[in-house]
Amino acid sequence: MSRYDQLKKGERGAWVSIFAYLLLAIVKLLTAHITNSQALQADGLNNATDVVAAVAVLVGLRISRKPPDDDHHYGHFRAELIASLIASFIMVTVGFQVILNSFQRLFTTDTGTISMLAAYTALGSALFMLLIYVFNLKLSKKINSSSLYAAAQDNKSDALVSLGAFVGILGAQFGWYWLDPIAGIFVGFVIVYTAWEIFKNASHTLTDGYDEESVSTIRDFIEKDPDVIKVRDIKGRRHGNQTFLDIIILVDPTITVQKGHEITDRIELILNVQYNIPHAHIHVEPATVDPNEPVHNENSS
């Protein structure tokens, strides 16, 4: 399956989230109006704003599927990461709002009479969103999609928010009004932390960051090739969720150009199969070059 086919398949998850959020927002807001539940009303409004995040993920996946053009020679895969950032911004906003509202409710016991229908609605919503979370999480890992992974984490956060609302509504039935704000504060911090993790990973990739441990592992793997004397330099970056490597290897200076070409083709093929890295640019240099000599940088003066 090509990367473009994977992204197209990932759109299913975005559509599932959109329809789920719309359905839950309508059900919760109507039930909140009937049962006089402020917690369920806030949860419903939260789902309404989540529609925006889900749409952002869908748009990011759609843009990422556009083929390379004159202005984007490597394609549009980074649009998916931008969608992840947008989702993280929305999540952190919702998280802080949940924390703020929970602190305000911590100092009031005027909750009014709330029907258990609100509690059942919140619990059913939490279970439903957990199913959506599992679906999107599995799909995001299958197609290696960061934006769909962010959407899955948003699904999990919403399940926790609904669970917190259930605890609060249930506690109100027994006069334990403090359960609702305490649960809300905890859930709010979980949402903020999840948003931070998504933002950190997406921004690290967008600024061409690449895991040093992965570089070391790939270096060791290439140096096991019998025709490679040494890996002189290796640099990695990610374009969307695709890895690009620039590698300089030292080989026997007496081999032919054809032999050097065969070596690089073999390494590129193995990198694709072993590490799912289809984009590796390998430069061959004779081993007579001093391995400790600084690597030439075209941008240096």
C-alpha cells in the first residue's frame, strides 16, 4: 500500500470522529437541557468544539494526499503534522477550560436536582468514545499517521471528560458534590499533558528533528554490510511520516562505479524492507579519505 493509499484510508478515522462528535454533542446538549445537568452540558459543548479538531485532521489528510508539484517537490505530507498541531491547540484549550470550570465548581454545592438520565448518558458516551479511540488508534498505527494518532488521543480525552461528568453527576445524587470538580481537574490535566505530547512530537518533526538512537541503530546496521568499511556520516529527517536519510559510506577505493552502485542499491532496499525507509540518498567515497575529516557542508563559508 502506497503512502497516498494509507492517507486515503486514514480519512475513515477522521470521518468517524466527526460523525461521533456531532452525534454526541446533539444527544448530550438535549439531555442536559432536559435533566438540568451543567456537567453534561459542558461535555456536549466540548464535543461540539472537537468537531473542529476532527475536521482539521481530515483537511490535513486530504492535503497530504496531493502529489508533488512545482512548489512542493517532496509532496505535501507535512500538512498532516500541521493538522496534529491544530488538534493539540484545541485540546490544550479544552483542557485548561475543564480545569478552570472544575476549580469554580469546587467552591459551590448549588447543583440543583439532576436526573440519573444525565449520568447514564455520560457513561454511555464515555464507552462509545473509548471504542472510537481504539478504532482510530489501531488505524493510525497501521498507516503510520501522526494526525490520526492525535485524533485518537483526543477521542480518549473526551472519553475521560465524559467519565468525569458521570462521576460528578453520580456523586451529586449522594451529596458528594466535590467528586465532580476533583475528577474534572484530574481529567483536565490529562488532556493538557496529552496535547503537550502531540505538540512536542509534531513540532520536533517539523523542525527536522530526528531520534539520535534511530541514527545510531541504522549506522550500526549499515556498517555490518561486508562492502562498507565505515559509515562516515548519516543524517535523518522526517517529511510528514516518511523518513529521509542522507548517508556517506566509505568503500574499497578500487571497486568500479557499477559495484558502488550495486552496494547503494542493496543498502537502500534493505533499509526499505527492514526499517520502512524508502527514501535514502547514499553517497559513496573511497576509504582513503580520512574518516575523521569533517564532512563537507555546502552551506558553510
